[in-house]
Amino acid sequence: MVGKQADSGVKSLESKLVEYLTFQARRARREDLGTITRSCLAEAARVLEPRLVPVVAQPAAITGSAARWAREGIALETVLDAYHDGVRVGLEFLTQQAAGENADQVAAAAGLIVRVLEMVTTATSTAYLDEHRQVAREQQTTAQSLVSALLSGHGVARLTRRAGFTVAASYQVVAVAIPAHPDERRPGMGAPSAARRKLRRIQAALANPLGSRALSLLSDEGGTVLVPIDEISAMTPLALTPEVLDLVSEAAEVPLTAVVTSGDTARIPELAALAHELLAGLQAAGRPPGLYQLADLPEAIACDGLQQARRPVVTTPNDHRITRSA
């Protein structure tokens, strides 16, 4: 009998907490961040109030609000701070109500609000991550479509109008070769996963030094990177330099080889083809990894034609040089 009374008392204090959180949410009718987070706290408390079966689904109010805030650009820490403020209000209420209650009742009510905090934190963080992943996938698809258009020389204007991308007047065009990671050579089924991890590390390493306007079309074996060269980036010039390539190689955990040139945007297909042709030749000749730069490529193409332009001066961080034949 005593146990039932105690159990009833515990539920009563937890119910008071749920009612108080609900009251706090309804008291303010504004559709601001604080009001919505308190409504979500109250909803989570109602879902978690003692029951015989575990909770499987998270309230849609929490995940839906979080996804909307993520799309609107509200920082995750701002949202979590608002939730923490609501939890502090609940803890203050429990402190006021604790007089005359036994320790078990207070502990159970405090446990409820901790579970509420756990639910809203997990649900909100997961929703933010999912939303950002979706946005990143959409941006990556658009960026890949744009770099494909630049490399083919077709459909650039239409794609930029539709996607809102800004195309630079000229680009640094980089052909990149990525060797296999040691994990890719190990027996078993782990090679595809190792290749994907390597590629993600490379893409992440390229992001900081090259900025958001750089474009890349890469597989786990290599590809092309386009870095804008125009007045927009003149104050903070972006370029794939030997130092940048070293950083990317370190992140990839394999030594990369790259051939770089630059020119007007309209010449990207021509420059990319030439850079990849030279890259293949360097690999066939067993040249060491590093960054190789085509010297004076526009004049070489204009004056000597494509055949001689295949043998320009090429330098690497280790001062290797390939010179034209006499």
C-alpha cells in the first residue's frame, strides 16, 4: 500500500512538471524561438511521462521545427540554448515543489526532465544534421553539373541562371591523380569503403584553402579541380599551390600528383584535356608525385600549336623539371 502511494506521489510530481511546462509554453503566444522550444519541451515531457512501454518515435514538433530552423540558417547552438533555458525553468519549478516531497519523488521528476532534455537534444541535432546533409547533396549535385558543363563547354549560361552560381572570367585548371590507399589493397570487402573515405578526406581538405567557389569533379582515382581567378578573389587569392597539394596529400594519406594551368573560362575544355594528357604522360614516365605547372601555356598554344604544347616546362615542389626537346 505504501509503495502504491509513493508511486502515485511520484507520478503526481511528474504530472505537475508536465503541466507547468505546458503552461509556460501556452503563456506566450508569440511564434518565436523561445516559445516554440518550450512547446517542444512540453510535448516531449507528455510523451515521456512514465509509461510501461519505451518511446520509439520522437515528436514531429521537435524534428519539424529543427529542420525549419536549419533551413533558415539559425545556428544549432542557439536552438539548444533555448531548450536549455526551458529546462532550467523546469528545474527551478522542481526546486520550488520539492518541499515536503520525498527524495524518490524529486529524483523521479528530475529524471523526467533529464530525459526530456536528452530527447530534444538528440532529435534536434539529428534533424539539423539530416537537413544539412540534404542541402549539401543538392549543392554538390549542382556544383558537379556546373563543373561538367564548364569542362564540356556547353550549357554553362543556362545552369548558372537556374542555380545562381557565379562563373569567373578565368580559372586555374588542375588535373589530379589519386593513387590507391593501402587500405584499398587489403584483401576483403573494405576497398570501396576505404576509397570513399579517402575521397571525402580529399574534398574536405580542399574546401578551406580553395574556398566555396572552387569546383571539383573527382573520383577516388582523380579528376579535375577548377579554382576561380577574378576580381572577387583578388584580395584573398585562391590557388592550388604545392603547399595546398601537400595538405591534401596528407589528408588523403597518399601522395597526389597534379598538373595545373590557367586560362579564360571558355578555354577550360581545352586546358583540362591538355592537363590530363600531360598528367598521364608524367605517370607513364614514372615522375614523382607533386604539383607540375605548365609554363606560358597560352603562348605555347597560340604560337606552336597543340603538339609542341604537350612538352612545356613543368616544375614540381622538388624542383624536377621537364624541358622541351631541342
